[in-house]
Amino acid sequence: MTTESASAPVGFIGLGNMGAPIARRLLEWPGGLTVCDVRPEVIEPFVAAGARAVAEPAQVAEHARIICVTVIDDAQVTEVLTGPSGILRTAAPGTVVAVHSTISDRTAEELAARCAERQVEFVDAPVSGGAPGATQGRLAVMVGGSADAVDQIRAPFGCFADLIVHAGPVGAGTRMKLARNLLHFISFTATTEAQRLAEAAGISLTALGKVVRHSDAVTGGPGAIMLRDTTAPIEPDDFWFPVLGHVRDLGEKDLSLALELGDRLDVDLPLAQLALARLAEGLGVAHPVLDKETS
């Protein structure tokens, strides 16, 4: 991080449910904050707290050298950057544009190419942790872009994030976010299946939820198995073989018991069936007999 980047003026475009709590954390940034949103009522609190307000993205670029964008979708991000009143109309060479919106990785690459024509750095920087994480300054940010651009945004991003991961070149941040959200929403779907089983068994769903949140906070939840650099099969003499073999054995036992309970209660558990069939291979510790029986 250079001395210049440590005090670079920051701009923020899009003060919605996610953007507003991120931008509030940037009010403390020593380089100053310029904000922009189409709704005057969401801008007023920022002005009262000392931020500069402007009407168009191009005006943000007149004042800021690091610009955060948190709007809804690919079309809005593209308009904010390349439209008639977009950032690229006025951005100075060396400006860094960081898009926190979850967009297509291809859109990110296309916009990076447009920015490069103006010697502007583009990073895709989706976040994880939601509004509570932003409010607490505990977001995770997954950044795709050049090492120099990532170095420039680390200090201001530190106002709202306590984990900043350089995922790779432009587009990699978005690809990491999509993989992370794949896990998130598949887990939600599995949760609905577990709730159906619990409800049929006469178990309190709210009490079950407390147990899940408590134990995941201790064990790390699904992230607890994400410690290897590859998804390849594990050799028997590898350190991870007995560790994940134990996970496999416990998982297959518990999934089998849950499926047996579901059968007795007439609750269909398709995700549990799929998990039992694929857990061992997914962990890298498949056993051939089970593979033949479940393929």
C-alpha cells in the first residue's frame, strides 16, 4: 500500500440495503467520501455525516480515485461505468473502480477491457457477510484484478471488511462469489429438507435452528472440509485420508439413519439420498463397494 492510496479519496455509488452499511463504514476514511444515488432521501444522512453528495457517477469520478459500485445488476453496473453520465467519462488514469454487485464474470472482463482503454483499473469485488457483516466491518471481499489495484483498495476496504482475498485476475472474484453462493443456497435447500424431517418427527424447528447455528459457529459448518487445494482423490498414505475418511464414515452413518427415519415418517429426502450417494467420492475417499451399490 502506497502513501497515496492510504489517503485516496473514495467514491460510493449505490446506497441500497447492502451499499448503505458499507458506505457508512467509509465515512471514517481519511481521504473523504463522495456518494451518489438516484434517491435523495438515502443521501441525506451521509451529507449530514460529512460526505460530499453528487448527482451522477461521472461527478463521483471527478472527486474520487477509488470508486465502489453497489447497484443491482449487470445492466446497471454497465450504465454506471460506460453510460453518458458514467464513471469513464471523467475518470482520471489510475482510478480504481471496484464493483461489489454480483454480476457475470464475463461482464466483469468486458468492463475491465473498457476501463483499460482509459487507463482505469477495474476490480470485481463481491462481498459475503450481508448487511450485518457490513455494519460490523466484518465482510469478506473476493477481489479479481491486478495486484496493484488490490494493493490500492486494501486500506479503504479495511473499513468494512476483515477478510480481503485476492482471488486472481478480473472475473475471479465473481467466480469465487458464485461458488460461495452455490454452497449457500444449496445449504438453504438442504435446510428446508431437514426442517420437513424434523417437523414430521415432532421436533421444534426453532430449537433445531439454535442447535445448527451454535454447532456451525464451533465447527465452521461446511467450510470445515474446505482445507485442501484440490478435489482429486486422496491417496491412502496422505494425511487427509484418515481425516476425511472419518468424516465419510460418520456422514454415511448419519445420512442412512436420517433416510430410515424419513421412510418411517413418509418424508421424501432427495437431497439426503444424493448426499449419501456422492459424499465419499466428493470428499476424495470413495470406496469401490459403495460406488457400485449407489451408482
